[in-house]
Amino acid sequence: MTQVGRLFEEEKLEYAKEYAKEYAGEKMIKAAKKLLEKNIDMATIMETTDLSEEDIQKIKQAMQ
């Protein structure tokens, strides 16, 4: 494979990783919203979604 081909493949892999990370983040935010609507405690939401307390507080404020 040429150097240009290798760089192109590396760029495609990096893009795929970033997309997957962003998609997973969106899924965790949706999950956090559902848990907040059910009045689940903060510790459980943090453990379930891997979001920080600060992130969950921001989501909670945006929902109000």
C-alpha cells in the first residue's frame, strides 16, 4: 500500500472512532434523560451512563 493509501486508511479509521464515540455519547445522554424522568438517583445514573455529575446536572437543567 502506498503512503497516501495508508494515510487515507488511518484517516477513515480515526473518523469511524470519532463517530462511534459521538454516537455513544448521544445514547448515554438519552439514557440519562430517561433515568432522570423516572427520578432515579444521581449515583445510579452516573454508574449506568458513565457521565459525570456535572454533565447530568446540565442535562437536568436543560430538561426544566
